[in-house]
Amino acid sequence: MTLRRRQPSWVQVYARRLVVTDTLLIVAILAGFGEFLLPGLDVSVDWPGGPRMPYSVLLLVVALLWMLALSAFDTRDRHVVGHDVNEYRGIVSATFFVFAVSISLAFFLRMDVARTLFLVALPVGLVALLVSRWGWRQWLRRRQKDGRYVYRAVVLGERAKLDHIVRQIRNTHGTGFAVVGAITPNGTRTAVNGVPVLAAIADAERALDETGADTLIVGAADELDPDAMRRLGWAMADRDINWVVVPALTDVAGPRIHARPVAGLPLVHVDFPRLEGYRRVLKRSFDIVASILLLLLLAPAFLATAIAIRSEGPGPIFYTQQRIGRRGRPFAMIKFRSMVRGADDQLASLLDLQGTTNRPFFKVTNDPRITRVGRFIRRHSIDELPQLLNVVAGQMSLVGPRPQRAEEVALYDEVVERRLLVKPGMSGLWQVSGRSVLAWEDALRLDLYYVENWSFLQDLMILFRTVRAVISPGATAH
């Protein structure tokens, strides 16, 4: 039987580059720490008969432990690298593990270790590793746009399921999959969302051999009973082809999913989202500290914006509008005024003209009410900065679904109402995933994904991506 390499060479090459970069960063940071912060010092291990050793030995041990931890926490695993936040989460966990082990050993062995190792070297190393992985991820994305460094995948299952799988893969940036063909129950040659149908399920092995695909993505199909799935899995194992099974669950983040085999059944347990207790305290504490610091840092920008708005003509500098917050509670959202006076009175007629009055996201295309200064501050989201005051007041969060008007909330069904389970945010997942160029259905899906899969690390990622989205000219957030 013909065997092929299961893991494409690009994954191995990419992982090796990460190993080299991680090693160089850790060595450089710890060497710089020893050279510039600890010249001529020794580590004294205070136990009976214990040796004295130079800092270089201790730093070498820390470096080796750090590299082993990065491997143990699967930060370079082929299922993780270049995707989602799990890669970054693993780096943070590995670094904290090294931090905890180093402190524990220093305490129990009574080692006289400089505190700057824990307060400077490890935190700087963590930031450097995260920035390095982000840089590599951008490098990878640029090549994936050109069709390189991707898995060549074939999807298998019922047409309706495959249509959803193909659409989600195409609409999501950076999945690493290029769908090259489909296999349906009867093999009807009609394309699935633009993807050619290669064969029927009975001829799946032949079709995969002919296409040279390295990945099979399996959706649901009545023809795939447990015995057929087992035999198809064996065939993929013999060919060293990646075997990916798509469950019926959608929009569920990895940390909520726990696989537990029971009696040969791969049972999938899904945790319900929780933003209570310490999680809520953590999010609120971060909001308060970060928003106050931003208000202080951005005070000159506030002054310059106020002068620019007033110089364009008479009218208020700030604009307040009632929006709906968590649990349906209304509040006054503050913005820099970017429209002519009386703009709200024109909204209904403008929405009616473009036929979007029945959608939850009220957005006017090429809005004629925006002023010259308003167009600039909207392009760079400067008009949103006063909402930092809403964050301090506890009405909003730095990250969350954008708050909407009562008229928009009135259009919610029971599914969309789940947006109101968390505080609205200054920025959110759909703002950094395409901002207002997204279709309103996709924006709603991303908001619901955020609500169902909240994590503090995801908030930090969204804030980081928000900075990039603001710097790049584009449509403003709603």
C-alpha cells in the first residue's frame, strides 16, 4: 500500500524555526540579564556542604527548564501553532511554570537568587516570546494568502453539512486549510460552495490518492455508520493523512471542549460559559485600571479633538445617546460629536432609503450626516475615546459586543438577546475581524461567539488587534 507523509513538511519546518527563535530569545535575555544586571555575582546555595556556583550555571538551568516547559505545554504542537489563542496561552502557562519552579527551588534550597531574575528577566522573556510568535504568525498568514503553508483538505459528508464547513473555513482568516475537493454520499458532480465534488463516499480512498490531499475533514452523513467510520479511519492511517472529524457543535472555543473516551465512544463534554466570581472581578479590575491610565495618556488627544470639532462650527463637542447595556439596562453612551446637529432625526429616513430598517445593526452606508472632522475621527475611532468614561462608570467594558439602540434591541430574537449577557464594549471581536465591512449576520455570529467563549486572554488579543485596526484606515465601528 502506498504511504504518504501525514504531516506536511511546512509544519515541521515552521516548528523548527520556532524552536530556534525561542532558544535564541531565551538565551539572549538570560545572558543579557547576567551580563548587565548581575556582573560578578555568585549564587550561594545554603545547605550543608552545598556548592557555590556562578550565575551562568543557574541561568543555563533556567534556560533549559524554559525550553522544556515550552515543549511540555505544546506551544509548538502542529495542532496549535499559528491558530487561535491557545499558542499564546501555552507560552504564558509555560513561563509561569518556570517562574513557580524557580521560586520554589530557590526557597527550599535557600539559594540567594537576585529578585530581578523573577521581576525582570522572566517577564521580559514572556513578552519577547509572545511578540516573536505573533511575528511568525504574520509571516505565516502572508504565505497562506498565496496558497503556501496550508493543509490541502478534502471535505466528506452530506452536502448541507459540507456547505457550512466550506463557508466557515473560507470566511475565517488563518485557518491553514485550503479545501481542494469534496466527497458526498452519492458523488453528484454539482459543486459544493464552489468546491468540486471528487467522488462518492464509497470511492473516498481513490479520490484522496488522486488529489494528493494531506487532510480529510469529515462531516456528518447517514452512510457513515460506526463501522464505516472505523474503516475510513484505518485507510487514512495507512496513507498517513490527517483525520479531522467535525462535530455538530459550532462556535465553541477549544478551552470549553473536553474529550473523554467512554466505552470506546469519544464523548465531548462542553463547559457552559461563566463570567461570574473571580472572572468578573478580574475583568472589571482590568477595565478600571486600563481605562484610567488611557484617560491620562490620551488627555492631549482629547483636547486636540475638542478644538478641531469646535473649529468646524458651533455645536456641542460631546454627543450622548441612549444605548442598551448588560441585562437590557439603558445608559448614556458618550462620544465625540462626528455628525451635524439633528443627525438622529434623519436616521429613520436614511435607513428606509437603503432598506435596512429591519436589521439589528442600524448602519447608514456613505452617511451624509458625518462632518469633515467627524470623518477623520471616525476613521481612526477617535470619536469612541470618551467611552472610557462609560468604562470607568461600569456601564461598559473595554471589550464586548457594541452597545445598540433600543430600536435595534427590539429586533432581537431569543438567540441574539444573548449579546446582553455581558457588558457592551468599546471594541469587540467583529470590530477587529473586519469592522463595519462585515455582513450583519457575521457580526452577530462573532458577538455571540465572544459571549459564549469569553476569556481574559481573548480580551487582551482583541485589544491588541484593535490597535492595529485603528491605525489602519477603514470604516469605523458601530
